[in-house]
Amino acid sequence: MCSPTDRDRKASWLSWLSSSSNGDTGVTGFDAGGWAASTWVLHFMYESPDRDPNLTYDDLWRTKVASGAAAPLVIGSINLDEVAAVVGNSLGLTSPKPEWVRLRWAELAERLHIELAGNEVPPCWRWFPYRSWPSNLVPPDEGSLDGGCVGALVEVLAAHSAAGYSTPCVAYYCPLANGADFDNPYVVEARLGDVAALVDPGAGRHGTPSNFWPVDRSWMVFTDWDLWGTKVSGSTALIEALRSAPAVECIDWVRTT
């Protein structure tokens, strides 16, 4: 893994990202375009048969507050517990405990009798009807690939990259994914196989990069800080491989408005 790049190279990469994203500033990540095909990799979700599906994460939180085990969530003069609900998802990368079993988005959608493909927004909490999720489910990580998903994705990317897991890449963390540092964009060089190692909560990087791509720019990975899915763009062969990979769940969501 390399140290953060020098100023000129960093500026060059950021300029290219912006120009490939219709001039976007990348506050939540760059939705860059210009590749032959793309798909959305859905972050993993999990369930536990040992937990009560009738209790939500918000129920559990309010029970803790009522018992004195936790303090109410108060910002300034606003008690968030009075105006909001605990959704249950994590912001950043997590790895579930062994007792949790993976649950695919398609399976949950079938249980709930909802359609995923017709959503007007990219993959996020709005795709499901829960205000607070049942405590027997672990919603997808927001703003980051999770521990299982990043490994499954990198495996496919390595198979379609010049040097496999050793492919030299560039990674960018948007300000919101980098400790809210708007003055110092974080851009770093790393091997493809080391992408997950860039996560550093102590430095404010709680999740995987907002964007990462090989130096030959043959593909692009984009994880918006507000979303539950990751857009992957590249050759038709790469995207078809992702769609057919057993461990990866994809959806071809396209913005219509």
C-alpha cells in the first residue's frame, strides 16, 4: 500500500473524476461515467432465526433508554428520540457475527411483496417499507461495502484486471467518508487486494473508499456515502461476470429522472 499521493497527481485524479461525473464535486462520491456497461452491487443483509421479528431496533433502543441503560439522543435542544426512529443499519463497514445468515434483497422483497427494479432512487433505505427494521434483520451497510460484499466484489474485479489482486489502483474517500474533512481530499494508491485495509475508523474512514479504480481506468467502483448499494462500471464482460457471480447480488437500476 502506498502513502497518499503528491499534490499534482491527486489534483489530476480528482479533476478526471469530476469531468467524468458532469462536474460533480464528489461530496458523497463520484458517479463517473464513460464505460461500456454498469450494474449495482447490493450490500449484504443478514437475518437471525433466534431474534424476535416483532421487535424493531427502535423498540430495543427505547427500552434501553427507559431502563437507564442508555441516554436519549439529544443534539442541541432537539431530542432525536422524539422526532426520529432508530433504523438499525450501520454507517460504514461491518462484519456480521457467525450466527447471522445472509438474506438476499430479492428474497426479502418477495416476502414483503414489493418490487425493487422500479424505484426512483438508487439502492437505499427507501427501497423497503420499514421505518425501523425488525431486530432479527441486519440492514445493509450504508456508504460502504460490508465485510462479505467487498471480498466477493474484489474477487470478480481481480479476475478481470491485468495483475489480479496486485493490480495497482487509486482510491478516493469523499469528505463525508473521511471524517468530514472538506479541506484535504483523501486520495491514495493501493493494490486491489488491499482495498479493505484502507478502512481506518481512527482516521475517520469508517468504510471502504467512495471510489476506487485501476490506474488503467478499465473499471470504476462508486459507493455513495448515502446509499446501500455500489455502482460498478466497466467492460461488458466484467459486468456480466458480476451479474452471474454466485456470491454477488446485482440490480441494473437506471436513473430515470
